[in-house]
Amino acid sequence: MEKSTQKKDLTLLHMIIIILLMFGFGYLPTVGTITTVGMKTLGIFIGLLYGWSTIGMLWPSILGIFAFGFSGHGTVKEMLAMAFSNDIFIFLIFILVILEMLTDSGAVNVIVNFFLTRKSLEGHPWIFSFIFLLSSGLLCIFGQAFAGILLCWSMIETLSQKVGYKPYDKYPTMMLIGVIISASAVQLMVPFKGICLVILGTYATMTGNAISYLSYMAVMIPAGLAFLALYLTFFKMIFKPDMKPLETVKVSEILGTTPPVTKRQKATLLAFGFFLATLLIPGCLPATSPIVTLTNTLGSSGLTAFSVILFMMIKIDGEPLLDFSKQARHLNWSVTFMVGVLMMMTSLILAESTGIRETVITLLSPVLAGYSGFVLLVVVFMISIVLTNFMNNMVVGVIMTSILLALSSTLEVNTAVGVLMIITASNAAFLTPAAAPTVAMLFAKKDWLKGKDVFRIGFMNVSIIILIGLTIIVGLGSIILT
């Protein structure tokens, strides 16, 4: 008989391990200054990490909330309220609905096609490559990420075949991997989505001080653009791709002409511009300004909810600009629940009742004794880069932010700069298929990419991230985030 190659379903085993960690770890002897409540909290935390890595995000997240209700922090009812009444959780739901409105209108696709078909790009293959990757990053971040990646890959393959490139040639290799790089670069620039939103929310929750979106973007937009530019520069210097086939090609003949912009797409872009303005303008005004007072009263979730209400009231050809029931259908509830639990956990894990913060300080302070706060930032930054290639990026960011804030009381350090370094590090997941689903897609694309090239270029990209973190983020951040 042939041996069956079908993998065993280990879901039940994983569930048992998660339950034992969440409800049994707290009965182990306490360590250092960690209390019984702290041991229970650690058990739930480890159980969540294990569950998110093996089963998924939704089931472990809901069980984690339930477990926290028996950990000594409060009742299950109070934990549910803490997880789902968090400002970041509410903001995330509304921002995802607004982004779905943007995606459904097709406005992003029109903008991307417009930029790529400009005649000014013809005969300038490196400038075209930069604009293409920047546009693909915008498409992936403000649209459906995986659909955007596949669409951009299809465009690259079509272009390559038209001009004579073959699979595994250096130029298509650079561009196919570059699509993933561009998504990371653009994600660095956008503070109200994904990893950046959660880590900024963690910082605000734990310190009571929020980093303004305007200040964030003043640092991270140059960093993101530099990341993309350095990727192409390093690739040009190290791998030397042949660009001659692109010097005479007319991209518009391959990608097609830009379709006319519809009334709904125009209205959607104006609405999205208004929404961005509500988030960014308060950062330009004095703290005593009536507008700043109003935005502080509303909070991020209130401002986003107001935008949703306004867009639902606007009618285009008899249909609402934003159809909440339609757009909300596409929400990723697994990620949304995970964010709610992460926001709750950051408030609980370093609470005085756990003793965890004191233990972390006791263990790491002697290691950092005699060093400056900058050394702490570098250590946290480098550890974050390593962990993010083997664990969920969002979880790594939250953990390292918590550790940074716990240790910052013993050293003079600009924690806001440290948070931006952690966000940058969390976007350095390029080395293993476990680092991120997008990296797994690269390793799986064997018809155009060699695994060794993905790995080598991944190391190059991590080097670029380190360079940007230690120069642009530290330099600009220290000036702007004072």
C-alpha cells in the first residue's frame, strides 16, 4: 500500500494546547515580581500567539477575551467592552468601509493607469520602473492587496513578454519582487491602515500621547520613497539588469489608454481627500484652535464615523456614495477581532497588578546599563527585524512597543522615534515564507522567480530597512517628534 501523503488535521490538538496555555499557565509558580494575575496574563498572551500561528486569528481572539475575564483583570463583560469599545477598533471598522468605497469605485485603478501611460516615461526605463512600483504600492494598499499584487504581476509578465524578457531574467525578477517591496514602502507612509495603525494605537493607549498623523507622514513619506528608490538603486548596482528592451517601448500600447473618469470616481476621490484632510489638518493648527478642540472631542473614530455618515448621505445617480451594508460585507473580521484583542492586551499586560513590567526592567536594565537611549532604540529595532521574519508582524510590533515603553523609564529615550523604528522594522518581513503571506507568494511563484533570488534580494531589502531606520527615521524623527 502506498503511504498517504495527506497531512493530518491537527486543529483539535492545537485547540487543546491553546486552552491549556490560556487557562492552565496561571497555575505555574510565579517568577520574579510577576504575580498570579501576571502568570495568567502571560499564559493568555502565549496562547494567543500560538493560536494565531496555528489555527487563525478569529477563534483564538474570542477565546482570549473570554480567558481575560477569568484572569483577575475584570469580568468577561468588562473585557468585551474593553476590546470592542477601543478607539482604534472602532476607527479600523470605519476606515475599512471607506477604503472599500474607494476600491469599489475603481478610482485607484484609473489613477494608476493614468500615471503609467504618460509619454514622459517613454525612453526612461528606470523612472518608469519607479513610477510603476510606486503606483502598484498605492493599488495594493488602497485596494484589495492580493488582487492588486496579482494584477501588477500580470502587467509585468505581459510587458516582459512583449519586449523579449524571459522568466528568471533580472528585470522581471526586480519588478515582481518590487511589487511586494512597494506595498511595504507605501504601507510605511500610511498611518491609518494595518500595522502602522495598530502600533500607533498601542503607543497612544500605553502613554496617553498620540503621534499626529501629519508628524508621522512628515517622517515616513521620505522614508518610504527612499526605500523604493534605494531598492532600485541597489538592484541596479548589484544585479545590473538589462534595460535596453524598455528604451523604445510604448507602455500605453501594452497597458491601454486611460479610461474616462466617471462621476462616481470623481466624487469618491473628492470624498477621500476630504477624509484625509480631517485627519491631517488638525496637526497643522495650534492646540488652542477650535478645530483642534473639536477633533480632539471626536477622536479618530468619531471623525471617521462622521465621514461615513456624510458619504452615505451623498447620492450619485440616485445611489449613495458609500453603501455601508455593501462595503461592510468585505470586512476582514479575523484581523479586526485580532486588533481589538491586541489593543486590550497592551493595557493589561504591563498593568501594575501583573508585575511583568518590573520583571522585564529587572532582567534587561543590567544589559543596557551605562548605554544611551539610542542603544536601546537600536537593540529594539534589530530584535524587531529578526522576529518579524518569523512571527506575525502586527504582534511583533505590539510586543516590542510594550518592551520599549517598559524600559524607557530607566533611560533617556525618544519613545516616539522608537515607535517609528519598530513600525519600519515590522515592514522588513522579506526573508522567509513565514514572514508574511506576500513573501510566501514570492517563493511560490516558481514560474518566474528563483527561490535563491527571492532570498538574496530579501537580505538586500533588510539591509536597506536597517539603513533607513538608522538614518532617516532617527534623523528626521528626532527633529520632528520632539
